[in-house]
Amino acid sequence: MKYISSVKKTLSTPSASLQLVIPVVIAIVVFELLLLTGQVTLALLGHAWLLFHCLTLLLYTTDPPLSLRSITLVPVFRLTTLGRPELFEGSLNWLVVSYFLLFVTMLVFVRSPQYRPNLWRRVSAKTIARLLGLAVSAYVLSGILFSIDPPTSVRTTMGAEQVFVLFALFVLFVPLVEELLFRGLIQGQLETEYGAGVSVIVSGVLYAAMHSLRGRLLVMLLYLGFGLVFAVGYRLGGGLIPAVVLHSLANFLYYFGDSLQFPLFG
């Protein structure tokens, strides 16, 4: 009861939105750093507590911040993906199931006009040039990631059907689901409440944090770069489609750039 009382007291303050969202973001990063260091049980318990905390906040206010509702999906994302096998070490079935469940959950959000993200907007030639610059940045980051943590040795053991599934999953479906979460729902609401700068940084940090399963801090920092590129693409392009295209390009280069003998992927 003391916990519920403190929640109600927080919600009664004028700056409730800021007081609720920022600690949740910090907690997500802390739990992901625990996961990065191999403390899987602590990370799992932390995200479970965080999900309970967020649901409690949402339950005890009649008008919770839209950004908090969106960010609540992040611990859901982690709890549904934490138990899957390490990438390429076993079946991808669990990854498909977990992302599908997350996608269905987000569709419930998107049905509300408050959460419906923009897809794109007409842009000037100058903005197109900037988006192309972001594409080049995604290319370079993918090349660096490939050199540090290449998937080639495992992919070459796959048959043609498995490679097709890999393409459909990581180049088409995963970018759509992750961009709908981190850009369409989270960044869009954060921008409305806190402005473009905060929304770009927070969505980029959360995206990087959710890739701590790769187990290396340097890789996580590269994903921060990816997250910021996609976030700026969402901002410049005025919607979800530019961010999804940039994300799909980055994943395609990482998984298939060596097959096409692109520079940086040799």
C-alpha cells in the first residue's frame, strides 16, 4: 500500500510526465547493462519489476503520459526476447514468435488515433540529400559491425531456404517491428511531450540498450549509432517509412554485404 500511495503522490505533481518517464528509461539502461555483463537473472527480474511498476503507474492514473504507455512496451520486448537462443545458435522460431507477439501488441496501440504514427511526408531536395547521408552512415556502421562481429561463418552453413527466411526476417520484418516501437510509438510521443532533441536521444539509447544480448560494449555503442541514424531519419523524413528503409538497408548490408562484395564487407 505504501508503494501505491507513493505512485499516487507522484502522479499528482505538475511535472508527473517527466518524473515518470526518465527513471523508467534509466532503469531500462541499467538492466540492459546487467544483461551485457552476463547477469541474466538480475536483468530478467529487473525488467519484470519494471513492467509491474509501469503497469501500476498506468493503472492509478486516468490520463497517463502517452510516452509512458509506449515505453512500457520496452520491458515487454525484453521479456519476450530474453529467452530466445543466441543469434544463429539454434532455431529462429522463438525470435519469430516473440516479434510477432510484440507486433500484435503494438497494433493495439496503433489503432488509437493518439498513437497512429506518420508514415512519411514530402521532403525537399536538401532533405533527400541528408537522408542519403544517413544511408552512407548506416553503410559505414554496418561495415564496422561486420568486421567486429561477422555473421558470415554461420550463414554459409545455411541452405537456400534458410537464407530466404533470414532475409525475410531480418531485412523486412525485424526493421518494421523495431522501428514501429522505437520510432513510431516511442519517439513520436516523446517528441510531442519533450521536443525533437530528447526524442531522438532517448529512442536511440533505448534501441541500443535492447541489443545488449550481443554481449559486447563496443557492439552496443555501434547500435547506439544505428539508433541515432534511424531516429534522425524518422525526424527528417517525417515518418516511419524512411526509418524502416534505413534499418532494412543496414541489416541487408550486415547480413548480405559480403556476398555482393561491397567495400568494408570483404
